[in-house]
Amino acid sequence: MQTLHVDLGERSYPIHIGRGLLTQPELILPHLKRKQVAIVTNTTVAPLYLEKLAQPLRDAGVKVIPIVLPDGEAYKNAATLNLIYDALLENRCERSTTIIALGGGVIGDLAGYAAATYLRGVPFIQVPTTLLSQVDSSVGGKTGINHPLGKNMIGAFYQPQVVLADIDTLSTLPARELSAGLAEVIKYGLIRDEPFFAWQEVNMQKLLALDTEAMSYAIYRSCENKAEVVAADERESGERALLNLGHTFGHAIENAMGYGVWLHGEAVAAGTILAADLSYRLGWLNDAEVERIKAIFIEAKLPIDAPALGVDRYLDLMGLDKKVVDGQIRLVLQQGIGKSLVTSDYDATLLQSTLAIPA
Ligand SMILES: NC(=O)c1ccc[n+]([C@@H]2O[C@H](COP(=O)([O-])OP(=O)(O)OC[C@H]3O[C@@H](n4cnc5c(N)ncnc54)[C@H](O)[C@@H]3O)[C@@H](O)[C@H]2O)c1
Ligand SMILES: O=C(O)C(=O)C[C@@H](O)[C@H](O)[C@H](O)COP(=O)(O)O
Ligand SMILES: [Zn+2]
């Protein structure tokens, strides 16, 4: 097992990465205020991993309240959040009850927001079971739900007590979901870590084949990048916005196509290609760099062609992005591989050209 730390003063916490972590209650017990946990999961993950996590905790004297939600991005909403509150109240959960998220990013975001708001805040633990959640969503404290008008529009920054990334859980992950997670791994290379990007170019097939050594390295290096960024800018007043590469476009795609039709990672992949296209038009990326970026997403079995929503529809949806300031759409763009910036200082007609995708 390898351990990293997210350094946030009194909100600091460890990220444990390794095999067989679900059945090691000693990694969870020191973080409990009281021997009672509510495990939030879904109908897909529960039959696979709920008892693996719950039974050793029960054996250690912990009361376990399972909360099993419907599965899918379409359920990351206020109605599903209410199901969590209902179960917590029905079971008379107190401020000392810890909420454990067992699942992918949808479960982590929902359970984290429930933890941030139930009784105005109860302790929270992340047990991510998708690649995307192990490399990104379980770390950094962004929690929340979607609104029909926009992605993740309601939420809170709320850090977990500990993150347990058990690599063994990836063995049951569908191939499409594995690729979706790789989109966020590629992101770290593109925004701030060119050597990691170059390593991915050589090792992508190993990652797709779930090679343990390569996967452990990719998860560790991704979490290391994210932990550094979050420690420097917890609430996204500056550098953290770089973690949004491809997301202003991607969130527009997820919303326009209907939540869950394009996976988050797929929309981020296509959105990152749009960001690269605009960076190229601005003269900040050259042909060879754009080709390298396209090639790695293709190698990871991710889409590089964004849907033709129409320029106005894209601009309308992108105008709801959380990075918008004074009505200006701020974008994460690239000035080379491993070098990125957040800016609204681009020619609007160039953005329109990028968005004029032929149907
Ligand atoms: N909070 C953040 O910082 C952050 C970062 C990135 C993404 N996100 C959010 O995360 C969500 C995407 O997360 P995701 O890609 O994990 O999707 P997801 O949570 O929908 O999980 C993908 C699918 O895999 C299933 N699954 C989970 N673990 C499994 C396993 N081990 N074996 C088999 N099936 C398994 C799930 O039930 C689901 O059907 C989006 O809502 C996105 O907005 C949040
Ligand atoms: O942690 C962050 O900061 C990120 O931006 C990570 C993203 O991968 C993630 O999808 C996040 O949920 C997007 O945040 P949002 O603020 O644009 O909703
Ligand atoms: Zn993301």
C-alpha cells in the first residue's frame, strides 16, 4: 500500500492506494468518532463490494447502515440526495455517524454533499471504486449534484477524513468506464506534468489491460498532482481551475445530450480536444502537439469528436460554467503539453470557429 497526504491544515487527510484495502477496517476505524457508519452505494456496486467492506467493520463492532441508491449520472440530483437524508433520519444518525461513499464519482459527489449538509456536517470517508473516482473525484472535496440546467451546480467543498483506493475493485469495471477514468489521468499530464504524459504514451496499453504496477503508478501520480493543486488552492480561486481542462465544453455536452448519455470522462475527452483546437487557433499549440493529444485519447479508446450542438447552444450552456466572471467564459487552454492557463483573453470569433462542428 502507498499513502499520500492532502495537506490542508486541520482538514488534511491520507489517501491510501493499494490492493485489498476494502477488507482492512483498521484503515477506517481510527477515523470514526463513534462506531456507526452509513455506507452510501448503488445497486451495481452493492452486490459486488458492500459486504466486503461492511462485514469486517461489523466484526470490529461497528454498526453499519447500508444506503443503496439507483445507479447512474441521471440520479445525481436532489431527489436522490433526499433518499440519503431519509435513510439517515430513519436510522436516527447523529453528528458522530460517519458517511462512507462506496462507488464511483456519482456516489462520492452525492454522499459527500449529504455529509456536508446533514445536521450541518458529519464526518465523511471516500472508498472510490472506479478509476475516475480513484484518480480524481474522491480527492479534493468537491461534492454536489446536477441541476437540469447545469452540471454540479449545487454543492459544497467538503473534505473527507481518508480516501481508500482499492485497486482490486477495478477488475469488475466495464471497459468503457475504465477509458472514461483515463480521460482525467491524461488531464494531469496535459495541465502540469509533461513527463507523466510521456509515460502514458508508452504505457497506455498496460493501463487498459489493468497491469497492476502501471495502474498503481498512474493512480498515485494522478493523486499526487491533484493533492498538490488542491493544497495550494482548496476553493478554486486560482490554480485549481486548471483541473477543469476540457470541462467547460464537456459539461455542456453532458447536459445537452442528457446526463449519462455521454460519460463524464468521454465528454471531458472531447472537450479537451476542443480546448486544444482553440489553443491551436491562438497559436499556443503546434500541429505536432495537437496530434499527440488526439493520439493519446484515441489510444485510451475515448471519443475525440464532440457532438455538433450548434455554436449558440454551446455558448449558452458554457455561460453557466462556474468559472464565468462578469459574464465572460473563462477557459482552460494550453500553451504546450504540460503547460496550461485559465483565460478569458481569447478572440471570441476563434471560439465560435472551434464550436462550429459540422453535423
Ligand atoms: N468531485 C470531483 O472532484 C469530481 C471529479 C471528477 C468527476 N466527478 C464526477 O464524477 C462522476 C463520474 O464518476 P464515475 O466515472 O466514477 O462514474 P459513476 O460513478 O457513474 O460510475 C460509473 C459506473 O461504474 C459502476 N461501478 C462503480 N464501481 C464499479 C466497479 N468497481 N465495478 C463495476 N462497476 C462499477 C457504477 O455503478 C456506474 O454504473 C460525474 O458525475 C462527475 O461529474 C467529480
Ligand atoms: O477537483 C476539481 O477542481 C475538478 O475540477 C475536477 C474535475 O475533474 C471534476 O469533474 C469536477 O467535479 C468539476 O468541477 P466543477 O466545479 O466544474 O463542477
Ligand atoms: Zn472531471
